Amino acid sequence: MTQGNALRQVVPQPQSAAVYSIAPRPAARAVMEPRCANCCMRSVCLPCRLDDAELEKFDDLVCTTRRVARGQTLYRAGDKFEMLYAVHSGSFKSACASRHGAEKITGFHFPGELMGMEAISRLEHNYDAIALEDSEVCVLPFAALEAAARRMPELQRQLLRVLSGDISRDQGLMLMLGGMSAEQRLAAFLLSLSRRYGHMGYDPERFVLRMTREEIGNYLGLSTETVSRLFSQMARDGLLGVNQREVELKESEALMELVGY
Amino acid sequence: MTQGNALRQVVPQPQSAAVYSIAPRPAARAVMEPRCANCCMRSVCLPCRLDDAELEKFDDLVCTTRRVARGQTLYRAGDKFEMLYAVHSGSFKSACASRHGAEKITGFHFPGELMGMEAISRLEHNYDAIALEDSEVCVLPFAALEAAARRMPELQRQLLRVLSGDISRDQGLMLMLGGMSAEQRLAAFLLSLSRRYGHMGYDPERFVLRMTREEIGNYLGLSTETVSRLFSQMARDGLLGVNQREVELKESEALMELVGY
DNA sequence: CGCTGCGTTGACCACTTTCAAATTGTGTGG
DNA sequence: CCACACAATTTGAAAGTGGTCAACGCAGCG
């Protein structure tokens, strides 16, 4: 799973997360740099429902891509909101630091997913976005996106759809975090990952976790130890196979039953 | 706190929640029926940032209002998504029934707040919306709203803002449901209510709960008994006063400290 | 006046967390 | 390639928090 070839011009990652690198596209477009049209995530990303002409226009919005090394932040809580980011490769976590310095993870983000939307209302980011591995995002200036959405009804609709989808997902998680047992939470989490990996075109039954046990526990409101114990127990029960970060869901049906769906 | 005078034409509440009553506005507008411009929730509702001309146009979108009696549903999970609803008076809960018949409450909605947004992405409602008391909503046909948003940049922005705000709120709650103690959860819940009541122009320190202990517990992932015990304990500690559904926050600061903000 | 739903309180129990320690994996410098 | 240091994971035992079960008080209502 090596880093994909550079798509578009790739700017070196700035030391400070506050600096946005907005390079103009190269004038020589005849070379046909790979763009949204050629992106392997096209079918699951924001512009997925645009027709060719619209896609062309949308493509011009994407002013640049940006690489973020593992552990580095894409943006921080408190940063001014100007851009949305579409994950092109890799993965991220959203986290906010409570005043006692303890980090609380509020979400994970995978290729094709949009980050930063929670900041639209306050014009300021509420969370840190931190890369779980070396990653790359497409940078979408929000003002331009808004303007384009007025000219492209399908883009406007898609934007609303993605925002709405985020709400559903979050509420689904709330459902899970309140009133579900530790085992149910982990099962629900794994099924969520499975569905998302499947959506991206990967094997939904077999995938590699991009986050540590600690991060999973933090996210689910469980201790690291409990997460670890549950993996062991579920493996003993034949529900799944685990080897370090590799997970194989052997009994998805049983997991769904466990969660209550 | 009696039901406000009828605003706009009010259609009788249909027995079936699936029936939408979309009556055309009365032609005689010269009478100046109260509309958004006169609504007491104007300053906190979707059109709050529109100028007078825009407000006029927006007003024409609101095809009707609808009354929902306590315990009745505004829409059900599985209903086709066509409308957004702005709470005009009263309050609602969003709930979905897990397959074992157990209800799980995912949110509460108060005047000025928009309901139904989680359905935009799937074109189908994911939750039941049930009135906690006799309530009234303004009905916004989504297709018309989308079209209007293209013509009114400020409306488009406001729509995105409200959606984004919902995400923030939900993620804030996730934060709370994972990793917070029962006491912290209840404190956070009360502070959330306080803030929202304050935003609506009511006393943020003194309000009447619209939901039962059971509904609070369900929402927070706690048992009814625990909620009850916590109210008693917090009252003993002097943090608040409780009398049935009436609550007075005596030490908001201490509550915030408790939550960790 | 009894019924019924809601709220409160107590006793006991199960699930998770916390604390502690062993084990395995990963990265780095020699 | 090996050794060492540090991080991540796993496992065990003790301690707590919150849930479940049960009983009772209270208020609205036919």
C-alpha cells in the first residue's frame, strides 16, 4: 500500500498547519495532468454525481492538493475556516483537546470523505485533523465551492447531501455510544469501517486498521484494555480474526445481530 | 405558556402523519397575515440573516404550518423526504425504534430549530419525529428551498450553516456520551438546554423540562433511576433546584466545571 | 377512591475501569 | 544484522460506577 503517484501538483507540506499553499494550476493543461476525472476515488467523492461538463468546472475549484505526514495536523481547532478537504489517500482522525489536555477523538476520515464541514457554521475549526498515516487531501476553497454550487444545482445538492450524511452518521454513532455495551460498540465500529471500506471498493471483510487500540477506545468511550480484551474474545468466539492491525470479519451477520440491526 | 395565536392559516392536523397538507396561501395578502417577518422566532430561525426583500421571497416558500398534538408524529422513519420543518412552538423528539421495539432518542428540537435534515442524503426519513407537547411547525418544501437557495446566496449559506451546526452539536454530544460519567452527561445536557433556551430568549437559568426522566435517560444512555438519583444529588449539592419538571440552574459555573469546559 | 403513569429511593449485581505486569512489535544506532 | 529503547498490546486481579429489580410516594383522572 505505497503512496500513490503524485496527482496534480503536490506542494511540500508546510511546517505550520496555518499556512495554506494555494498554487495556481499550471497553465499547460494540454499535458492532461490527472484530475478528478481520473481519480480513483471519483465515484465516492463530492463530485461523484456531476456530469463531464460540470466535473470540468468543479475540477478548476480544486486549487491544490496537500500532503500530510503521519501524525501531522491538517488544521487545528481555532484555525480560521476557509477550506474543505477531501481525503484523497490515507486517513485522518478528528480530535479535540479537552482542557485537561486529554484528547477526545470524534471521528475518522477515509478517502472520498470530506473534512472540515463542522466548521462552516462557526467559520472556525472546532477540531484538530491529524493524519493517521502519510496522507493526501484535495483542497477545496469553500467560498468558491459555495459560488459554484449556485451555478451547478447538482453540486449544491451533493453538498447538502454530504452534510446531511454526516449528521446521520454522527447520530448513528450517538445511538451506539449511549446504551450499548462495550462489545456492541466495537462490533458497530468494525461494521462501520467495513461498510466504508466496501464503499471505497476495498474488501469489506478484510482490512487493516489505521488506528491504534488506544484511539479506538478513545473514540468509543472504552479503555484500551477493554478494546484489546474484546478483540481477543471475539476472535475466540470465531466472530473475527485478528493479527495486530489486520482484521477479518468472519461472521458479519452475527456482528450485525449483536449490534441489533 | 398557552399555545400562541394561529399564525398563517393553520390546517387541521391530519390523522395520518403521511398526509401533507399543502394549502396554497390565501390570495388576499393585503390583510397582512402574520408571516416570518412577524414571527417571534424570526431571529433564531432559518431566515434570520435574510434582508427584507429576501425574507419576502422566503416567506412564499413556507407553504403552510401544521399542528401536531402531544405524542403525535410529524413524520416517521421510512417516510419519503420532501419537507423540512421549522419548529414554531412546542418541542419534539427524534427517535428511532431498534428492531426489538426499544425506542432510542437521538435528539430534541425546540422553536427555531430545523428538523428533517438528516433525511436529505437518503431521501427518506431515518427517525420518527414526535411532539413532546402540542406543537406547531412551519413546512418548508425542500425542492423549493433548494431552488431558492440558488437565487439567494445568503439563504444557501444559512442552509449550509444550519446543517453544519447540527454536525457540531451532534459531535459535541458524541463527545459527551463516550467517556463522560453519568453526572457529567446530565450536567452537559442541562447546559445544552440552558443555552438553547437562552438563545430563544427565555431565561437560561430557569426552565421547564419538556421531556420525562425516562426520555432524558434514554437520550443520555442512562437508566431512569440514575437520572432521578442525579437530580436529587445535584439538588443536595446546591448545584440546582428541582421541582418536578421545573429546573433552576443555581451554579452554572460549577456545572460547566463539572463537564470540563 | 382506586387506577395509572411518573418519579424517587434502596439493595444487589454485572460490566468496565483502573492498576500492575508481562509480552510483542518497531525504530534506531552501532 | 543485532541490541537496545520505547511504544503498543495483551492479560490478570481488585475496585467502582451504573444497571436491574423491587418497593414506595405522588399527582392527575375517570
